[in-house]
Amino acid sequence: MQFSKSVIEIIKERTSWRTYSNQLLEDDTKKKIDQILTIKDFKSPFSELAGNTRFELIGVPEFAPDERKKLGTYGLIKGAQEFIVGAIEKSDYYKENYGYLLEAIILAATDLNLGTCWLGGTFNKSLFSTKINCQKNEIVPAITPIGYTIKTRRSKEKAIRAFVKADSRFPWSKIFFENTFSTALPRETTGRYETLLEMVRLAPSAGNKQPWRVLKEKDCDNFHFYVKSSQDLKLKVYNTFINLDIGIAICHFDLTAKDVGIEGTWEFLSPDINPSEEFKYIISWIGQ
Ligand SMILES: Cc1cc2nc3c(=O)[nH]c(=O)nc-3n(C[C@H](O)[C@H](O)[C@H](O)COP(=O)(O)O)c2cc1C
């Protein structure tokens, strides 16, 4: 994925937008989006294991009038005329792969000064699945509106953001660990990896639940990525999204590493660290 500036800047700029200007995308912008959606060799660390993934730009004006009333965004999204919709074959790591790829697309859209908002729950899954001609072995895990935003947020939008505390993130000590989940990773020891971890911390997540946990091995650059599921009955609904969330966080880590020239490989290991029902191991980064 090519960006016009540092991906670090873009990650810091990205925020969810739920109010759009009703304007259709200009032709040249549409062309750029179409090009981004069809990059053939664009892969995530999960792509070899996950099934084929495809994305399309879908315009609301192409919908029948009754369909336009059934977008399923429940007034949360206003004025959006276009959506990016993806379909992925059901497979191992399909959510992680989809999370990574759609986030990279969202960052590219941010780079074009367009607004987006991950929608994993509040959209009409069957309508958008029909629009992308979803096959039996495919699934549409999430979509995003894409368009020109009105730079002031509606009061409903502000209320949603306040409810999920969208502007804040957990402190380092709650999400980054050293050797065990009971020892916080001292930020000052992370050296050139500090920015990569900070970009993980800034990632969006469903309900802003921030389920990613990263365990660094002391004295070497091995980082193990986990997801923490919620045991709280009221929050269990968000557990459906944690594998998309970790894909997004890994996208931030990976693209930032490429941006600043830190080399490493993604590997599926079984680190000898006591997992529990709460923590599920996903993947490791082995720095070089
Ligand atoms: C996988 C995923 C699913 C999401 N689903 C929804 C959704 O259904 N409706 C919604 O309004 N926001 C949704 N969001 C947006 C989050 O609420 C938002 O990213 C979070 O509050 C952080 O705010 P920010 O994106 O502005 O940093 C989702 C985000 C992610 C990553």
C-alpha cells in the first residue's frame, strides 16, 4: 500500500466519522479508491491461511428506494452515499485477514482526506451481502462508509463517541507486557519498537474495547500478539469482533514497521506462556 505521507501521521489522523456531506465521490477520487481495492499483491500476515478476500465500492444511489431505507445503520451514519464492502471466504484467520486489509484501505482513504467508520454490527448484513454478490462460502464481516465529512460532529455522533470513550485508549501498562501477563512492559526499554506499539495502542476497535495484548520477550525483539476476550456477560457481544480488532492492530504494527524500516517476520508459534481462557494467542513478530 502506497501512502502520500508517513503511515504514522495517517494513523494519528484517522478517526471514525458518522456524518457525511451527501456528496458522491468525485470521479478521480473514485478511480483512486477502485485502484486501492484491486491491488493484487496486497497481503496480510494471515493471507496465506485465509481465503480469498475482495472489496467493492458500492453506491447508495444504485439501491432501490426501499433498500435505501434499510441500510441498517440506524441513524448512526448520516449522509453517506458510498460504502466499501468486502467479502471473504470462510476460512482460518478470515477475521484477522479482513481486519488487516480493510484497515489498510481505511488508512489509504484517510490519506485521501475521506471519512470512514468501521461498521461490524450496525449495518444490514443481508442487504450489503446481496450487493457484493456474496457466495455461499463467503461472509461480509464489516463494512465502512466512505465519503466527504462535515467537519463538525452531530450531537448524536458526539454522544456515541462519549459513550464508548472513543477519544481515549488504555495506558501502556494495561496492554503491553514483558514475559508474563503480570509484568507491564517498561516503555523506556522498547527503543525503536516504541512507535510500533504506540500505533497498536491507537488502533480502532469495536466498542473501543481494545482487546489486543502484546507480550514482549525480555532481551530480544520477539513480540507475541494475543486477544483478551471479555468474561462480562454484558460485554460478550464485543467478543465477536476481537479477531477483526487484532487484525487491525497488526496492520498498524506491520505498516509502521515497513514505514520506519524495521525488519522482522510474522510467525505462528506456540509460545511457552501460560495462556488462559481470557487470552488467546494469535501470532508473533520476530524482529531481526
Ligand atoms: C471491528 C469494528 C467494528 C465496529 N463496529 C461499529 C458499529 O457497528 N457501529 C459503529 O457506530 N461503530 C463501530 N465501530 C467503531 C468504533 O466504535 C470506534 O472505532 C471506536 O469507538 C474508536 O473510535 P475512533 O475510530 O474514532 O478512534 C467499530 C470498530 C471496529 C474496529
